[in-house]
Amino acid sequence: MKKLRVAIAGLTACSGCQLSLLNCEDELPRMLELFEFHYFPMASSPALMEGEYDAVLVEGCLSMPHEKELLQELRRRSRYLVALGTCAVCGGVAALRNGEEREQLRQSVYGENQVASETYEPLPLHRVVQVDAAVTGCPPEKEELLRLLAGLARGVLPVAIDYPVCTECRMRENLCLLTERSALCLGPLTLGGCSARCPSLGVPCEGCRGPVPEANLAEALEIYAEKGFDKATVRDRLRRFCPEWKL
Ligand code: SF4
Ligand code: SF4
């Protein structure tokens, strides 16, 4: 069986998504039977981009001019482009301060007279190139990464999840933190796929996987209001991982 040529690149991000992939230690030998990783700067050097790719997995959002060029180059060379992790899918924590004055932000981080790299408001990948599939999460779940790779090995893209974290909470028979404990849990509006990782440990969902499509927003806001959380509070919490979250 011919191995697939894969590239893995990181833009503005913490590298956690790429690390999640490298942490699939038991599965790495099988991965290497199926894929040739031709461009993976975090894991190999020198990192040279050559030829065409069957798939490119891109972690992180766009915040610097050279990142846009790199992304466009990867797009040109690859059959499939996959957004890897919440930053790539919807901006993530790097985009947390979008909407604020950038010069002020720069000064607060680097001081008045420091020279900093040229940056712009962080953008998710789909704002610049066509994205064929997304594996969200901060970082993505190992099982989802493996499902993505298994699919790519067979020439198919993963089926997108379309249910909220609450569904998985129900499946695990968790006590509802929102209705029973009046905690600001974002499970009703957040894309599932993490097996309700946080509520299962008694911790409210922070929305790290981004918005679930077609969420019942009106009903969720009603429940939040009953528990004492107004729309602005819910919106601000949601936007920590996804500044483009419409609410
Ligand atoms: S605890 Fe959170 S995720 Fe679980 S059912 Fe309640 S609102 Fe949904
Ligand atoms: S429960 Fe929420 S915050 Fe926790 S991993 Fe899942 S989506 Fe992220």
C-alpha cells in the first residue's frame, strides 16, 4: 500500500495540538506504516517543503504575514487541508483580545520602546483558505486525531460531530452542573466529542471545542438567565475560545 504524504504545520498556537499527535505513542509505529511525514517542523529538521501532499494538518490561527503565505502555500500543495485544534478552527485563545486596540496590547506586553514582530488580529484558517475538515479541541482528543488519520488512510474525511457536550454528559449519566448546581456550564452550546471531559470531573464546560451548529440558543439563554447568568456573561465566556461566536 502506497504511503500517504502528509505535512503538519503550526501557526500562532501553543503547539499542544501537534504534541497531542506525538503523544499517540502506541499508535506512532502504525502511523509510520501508513504515512510519510514530509514536512513536520516541530518533530523533524530540516523542515523542507517539497512536492505535493495528500493532506496537511494545520495547528494555530493566523496572526503574522508570513503565516498567511505559509498557509496558502500548504493549501496549494495539498489535496486536503485539515484545521487542527480550536485556534485553527475558530481563533482560540490567541484571538481572546480581538476587538481591542492592537498598539495598546503590544505596549502592555512588550513595553513602549520594544520592537515586536508585525502582527494582526488573529484569524481562523477558514477566513483565508478552504478548509476541508476540522478536528477541534484545545487540544483535540487523541481518539479524534486517530479517527482523522484512519479516515485519511482510506481516502475519506471524518464525519463532523453535530451534537453538544450535554449529549455526552447524558450518555455518561452525569449530574447536570447547570441545572443541579447552577454553575455556568457551556455544555449546551459547545460541540461534543470530548466525552464531556470536564463535567464528568465536576468542572463546568468552558467551551473549548467551539460552538455546536444549530444550538437551541433561545432555550439555553433562558436556562442561563434562570440561573442568574445574563446574555453578556454567557457571551464573554463563550468568546474566550471562539471570538466569532455569534450571540
Ligand atoms: S453539566 Fe454541563 S455539559 Fe453536562 S448536561 Fe449539564 S450543562 Fe450539559
Ligand atoms: S467539557 Fe468543554 S471545556 Fe472540557 S474538554 Fe469538553 S468542550 Fe472542552
